Amino acid sequence: MKDFFISYNEEDRDWAEWIAWQLEEAGSTAVIQAWDFRPGSNFIAEMQRAASEAQRTIAVLSPDYLASLFTQPEWQAAFAQDPTGEKRLLVPVRVRECELKGLLPQIVYIDLVGVNDEAAAREKLLDGLKPRGKPDVAPSFPRSATTQRPKAEQPRFPGALPPIWNVPHRRNPNFVGRDDLLDQIQRTLGSDGTAALTAIHGLGGVGKTQLAAEYAYRHAADYRIVWWFRSETPASLDADYSALAVALDLEEKHEREQAMVNRAVRRWLDGNGGWLIVFDNAQQAEDLGDYLPQGRGGHALITSRDPNWTRAARPLKVEQLARVESVKFLMQRTGQEDEAAADKLADSISWETLRPVYLAELEKVCAR
């Protein structure tokens, strides 16, 4: 008797073999056509034996799997034995984007779509197959979701930054405008529910990063922790997650397996309030799937050029500077008080001309 029968379409053979390998490495047994249906055997008999003798069936979901007539009887046989899902005899694992119809949407599936790190994918697969979702270490004690400090905590000196802070940009003294956007961010982050997520998106150079930094400085007094994640690559994300684990003095801070460190940080964020985290320059929503906390009590800002954040966060588009803001910037930058002259100058140059000057000023501030 095998533990798992891997049902898949030939187009997903690589995924099926990877899944089977991870299962057997973890101590389970699996039957898979690519390895177990040997030359000379009867294909129909082998398939019947595999489907009937394996304790559970893993369906490797993809558009090809759902469109195939040959894979339907395989998962339907497991479904028929356990229509309520009480025994979890059928476990779908989604490996490519696909739309589930009919009976399959009723079953909670393991989703590996967008998981680009093999260690994280393996952890997600094996965790999904466990009888329970109980964590390996004790969860943090649930504290209040508000940002009010505990009674025993010493009041912070007015104007001081939070004790845990790593914003890499110094505050820009020439920051102008964007008050409406800053107000929108505050409103969306202040809404009730799970960890509030706002994605600031727009073209390159419109000031998304500086907007997030300005929000962090203006509202520093509201948080006990403000942490900045460089989100261009998984490597930079992991590095900043590890740094936060050290700053929080978590037991897992020196673990060699990065997934364990990341999980510990997310668990702490899920169980505590009073934090603001910024995922700067994220490429797309899928890249942050394993990094975003889900618990109550904290706020997360995301900056990205990609506008497709509706499913993961509340999107907020950043446009080019408005005329009044451009005039104000020119006056601050030049030290002049002639608003009419500044307005005339702004009318004679485009934002594409002004932007390099604005960005150069920001770089000077950040380099100080």
C-alpha cells in the first residue's frame, strides 16, 4: 500500500516527479507513472492498481490536467470515496494558473503558483499534507491589535524614531505636495481587518519610494517598529527578513534554513501590533506571497511599478507632480519667492526635464 498516487498530465511531468521526490525524501511512499509503470506492464491495470491501492491521491492541477479526459477518472475516484473531504483522500496541488470548475473548487488546494524558491515550495507542499496545521514552535502570545504601548513600556522621547527602525533614506527636507496621497495612505492603513496592505504603484521616478519614506517619518510616533524590505529580489528580501529577526531577537535568528527564519518573523508580526513594514520596489504581487503577514495589528506599504495589486493589497496610483507642486518644488529648490516666475518656468519645461533635477536632489539627501 502506497501513501500517495500522483495524478498528472504529461505536460506537468516535471512537477509530478518533483512532488513525488519531495514526498519520498520526507519518508512517504508514492506511485507515479513516470517511475512505476515499467515496459511490458499493462497501463490500464497499473493505473487501476495505483488509484485503488494508494491511500491518497495528489492531483497536479494545470490547464492541461483539467482539459484532459484521461485524468478526470483518477481524481474523481478519490473524490467519490471521500465526497465531504473529511479524510482528505484527494489533495489538489496547483502548479500553473487555471480555473477550477465543477467539484474541484470545493476542495482546498495547495497552491505552488508563483512560489519561485524551492525550499519554500517544499515547505508549503509538506505542510499542506500534514493532518493538522499546527506550527513547530509555540505561537506568540496574542497582544492588542492597537498601536498603544503596554503600560510597562517607557514613553518614547517626542520626535524620536521607533527603537526598531531601518529606513535607508534620510527625510527629504524638500519633499513637496502629495498631501492627498499621504492622507489616502493613512485612511487605507487605518481601516479595520487583517494587516492593512496598501500598494503604491506608478511609473519609474514619480516618487513612490520617497512617498513611502515620508509616510514612515510623519507617522513614526504611531509605531514601535518600522522596517524597510528591499524587494527587488528574493535574496534582498531574505536578507532584510534575517536582519529583522536579529532586531527582534527571535530564537530562530541564526537558523541556517532561511524559510524557518522568514516563518518566525511572519509569526511574530502576525501575533503583535504596532508595526509598519515597507516592501520597496516589488516586482509583482506573486513575489511577496510568502512574505506578507496576515495577522491583525500591523500596516504594510508596497511600492511597485506593477499596477496589478488588487488581489493582494489596496492599490494607490502615484501620478506625476501636479502644477502647484512643481511650482512649489522650484521655489524651494532655487530659494526664490517669485511664484509667478516659478509658474512660468514650470510652464516652459516638461516633467521629464524637471524629474532628473528632482531625483538628483533626493539622491543628495539620501547620501548625506
